[in-house]
Amino acid sequence: MGRLIRTLFEFYPVMLPVAIVCIVLNAIVSSLPSAFMQNVIAVVEQSWQSGDWSAASGRILSLVGLLCVFYVISLAAGFAFGQLMAIITQGSLSKLRQKMFNGMQNLPIKYFDTHDHGNVMSYYTNDIDTLRQMISQSFPNLIISTVTVLTVLGIMLYYSLWLALTVIAGVVIMVFVVKRVGGRSSKYFLRQQQSLAQTEGFVEEMMNGQKVIKVFCHEEATKNGFDKVNDQLFSDARIANRNANMLMPILLNIGNVLYVVVALLGGFLLLVGAPNLSLSGLPFSISILVPFLNMTKQFSGSVSQVSNQLNSVIMGLAGAKRIFDLIDEYPETDEGNVTLVNVKKDENGQLTECAERTQSWAWKVPQADGTNTYTLLTGDVRFNHVDFAYVPNKVVLHDITLYAKPGQKIAFVGSTGAGKTTITNLINRFYDIADGKILYDGISINDIKKSDLRRSLGIVLQDTNLFTGTVMENIRYGRLDATDEDCISAAKLAGAHDFITRLPEGYNTPLTGNGASLSQGQRQLLSIARAAVADPPVMILDEATSSIDTRTEAIVQRGMDALMKGRTVFVIAHRLSTIQNSNAIMVLDHGRIIERGTHEDLLAQKGTYYQLYTGALELD
């Protein structure tokens, strides 16, 4: 709660205090009619006893007029805080969503590999919605009810200590009930939030896998799986809401009993003419008892309202905790200080940094004396005795040593789980190595800023990701400052230009749903064009042609050959025909390089690669 309030004050340091003042003012003014009623009844009672009504009417009119003024103030305060809270609520949620999303961009890939995507989406939907209800409704109502309770309690103590103590005794009983009944529901409201996130995650996963579900006739098993998570959500929500729904009727009935007790006690005090203990010094009379009964009803109702808001507050705090947990996730660490800059050669042949794009890049390496040296980016990548484990004590790569000189094409083959993709994930530092060293142009990649390292790499993955936007915008994603001509040239290089021109609006054709209107091969061609427009010195092709038919593969292969010319390329491929022209082929098995050499060398060895090539073994 404390952090949430601090965050709201941080977002709206002036508007939020003003809104709270308006809420408090509205609550105080709303509590005053009982005091006015006491004065009106006292005037009537006095006039009745004296028989003089001439002064009573004027006094009553002045009291009614003053009451109207207070009601106008209350109306204005209510309108003001309603408008302000609308701005504060939606503005705060907007800023929190922005904080979550911006922070999410800085999270390591490991976070998304280990967290269900539907659960992550629940932060932006369910948790934000519970927080909206809390800020816009529960928070103001809680303040109003609390201020009303305190104000009415003060008025009660002012008029009659005996009756006030009776009401306080009733409130103690109500608080005890809230603690016992409401406490049971609190933990289930927290579980309800978690179960809701799991249910949404399951639905999202099943939506993404509809084709697989239908192909394997897995509908019934999917229904059973959903029933399981849905039943858990039902169970948690049922228990939480059952206890919460029990609370209000119990409190209302306690309030009704309290009303009767106060009426009986007040009647008894009138009959026996008991002295009135109060701060006002007024004798106990009907003018005190009648408004006191109204205050009792208002007081117990406010206590019930506070109790009723507690469940919404608990749910809102549960949502806030999850939101802050996401915001507090540790971002991807980056201790590199070597940056990538545009360079050109001066008249002495020395590299000098420049602002314009020159198609020539260098690593800017800061020195201890404050100067910088420049190392030309050529694409020389070397692994020296690299070990890696996704989780401790479960090593995935063992003593990997390899090199790729500028312009060379290095291919990785091996069965699923052999460690091919893991090696490429280490080059771009999606994960950091456990032991050994990876050098890029002689510089440890740990010393290079991750953003600059990744900017020097072009990646085409087996699973393509296209974004909502036009075809041109998806290609330009590889380099945001690329011109239309650059994007078209990249599409031609990748072999995508022909099918793009046949689309309804050509390069301006809008794409949605990860390019659902395109074939898998066409989506892959756009992915290759996106990498081509980035014009990186090093390319990583992870099963880049696996989803393309043989005819399209021939087109793509020509484009890929042009794309790879003069670049260092790492290729992962199941189709061995696409890597025969590689400078070196690495055969991996269980995280170890068991064979290496050119296509001809490996065939001559008649080992694992030979068996794979001739069909004696198959890649699974």
C-alpha cells in the first residue's frame, strides 16, 4: 500500500492532494446534517414548551439556509474529486503500463523463456483492472467512509457519552466479525488473481496452437485441461466471494441491532431523566436522541462500507504487487564500454569517427588514459574453450572452440538439442557464458555494449515474427533510417520483391496477425529482407530456409549467397545441401563438437556427417 500511495503522489504531486482534500471535505459536510437536525429539533422543542413560535421560524430558516450552503459545497467537492480521480486513475494506469512495458524491453531473453506469455499479458489486463477499481472506487470510498466514521464519532461524543460508548461497543463487534470473516477471504482473493492469470495463459497458449490441436484431434484433452484451470479459478473465486458476500449481511444486521439498542437505551435515559455526560453540556432530550439514531445508522453503515471496500483493496493490492514485481524485475545487465561507430579514413589512412553513415564501422575502445582506439569491424569471431549452462550444474555446451574469419561461412549441424542454436545465442549475448571467452575482432564480447554488439549482427530465425504494419515497415524494421529504395533493394536481394509486387497494395499492403495472410515461405522471405536491409557484417541464419519449399529455396539461396558475400556467416541447417559451400562445418552432439571440416573433408572421414549426408542417420 505504501509504495502504491508513494507512486500515485509521484505521478500527481499536486492533483492527488487536492482530490483528497475534496474527498475529505465532501465526507465531513455529508456528516453534518445530524447536527443540524439536533438544532432544529431543539428549537422546535423549546418553542413548543414556551409557546412562542415567532422566533423559531426565523431560526429554522437560517439553519436550513446554512445547510443548503454546506450541501452546495459538498456537491462542488464531490464533482471536483470525481473529475480529478478520473484523471488520476487513468493517468496512473497509463504511466504504470508504460513503466511495465518499457522495463519489459530491458529484460533478458531468459525471462521470456521462463515465464508464460499469457501470465505476462495478465499484468496489463486483470492486474491493471483491479488496480483501476481500487484507485477510482475503493480508495475514495474508503476515505469517505473513514472520515465519516471519525466525524460522526466526534459528534456523538459531543452530544452523549453513554450512547457513543454503546455505538463503539457495537463497532468493536463489527470489527471482530470483519477480521474473522474478511481475513478468510483475503488469501483467496490473492489466489483468485493468480488463478485468473493461469487461466488466461492457458487460453492464449491454446489459441496459438489451434492448428496443432486440430491436426492431432486434441480438442477433448484441451477441454479437460481448460476445465482443470477453470475449476481452480472457480474454487478460489467462490470461496473468496462467498466469505465477502457473507460479510455485508452480517454487518448490516449488527447495525440494525445496534440501532435498536441505542433507541432502547435512549428511551430509558429519557424516562429516568438520567444526567447527560457530554462535551456539549446539553441535557439529554428528544432533540439529542432522534439525530443520534440517524447518526447510529450512518455510523454503522460507514463501518460496513469500510469493510466492504477491504476486499477490493486487497485485490487491488494483489494486482499492484504483481505490477511492481514486473517493474522490479532485474533488467539485462550490460557492463560493456566498447561501442560501434561510423568511421572513415583520413589522409594518413587513420580511422576517424564520423556522424554520417559510411558503410564502414569500427569498435571504439576507451583507454585508461581517457583516449580511444578504433578497431575496424571485420567480423572475426572466435570461441575459446566455451562452456555454458542454462541452469547451474547442467552444462549444455562443453569446451567449444572454433573461429570464423572475416567473410567465412560456418555451418552447424546436429540433432535437436545438440547446442546449435545455443551457440548463436551466445554470440549475440542473449545468454552469457559460464567459462571461456568469445572474441569479436579480438575484443571480448563482454566488453562490448549489447546494443552495439547486436547492431552488428543480422539474424534470421526459423520462427518468423512480423509486426502489425505495412510490408515496407516490416522490412524497414531491420534499419529504421533505411529509405524505401534501400528496402526494395533488400527485398530484391532476398528474392521477396516478386511476390510483394503481386500483393494488393504492393509494399504498402498492411499485415496483421504475424503476417497471417502470407504463406510461411513469404513470411520468411520478408524476414530475410529485414536482415538484408540492416547490412550487418555478421549474419546468423537459424534454419532460415526450413519453412520454404524447394522452388522458393532455390530463389532464396541465390539471394542468400548475395547477402552472405563478404560477410561472416553462421548457418544452422537441417538441409545439408544448403551448407555444402561452407568454409567449415561443425558437427555437434550433446553440446560437443565431434567433427569439423569442409564438406569434402567430412565426407572423406566417413563419420557422423557422412552418415547424415548419405541418409544412414537422420537429424531429428
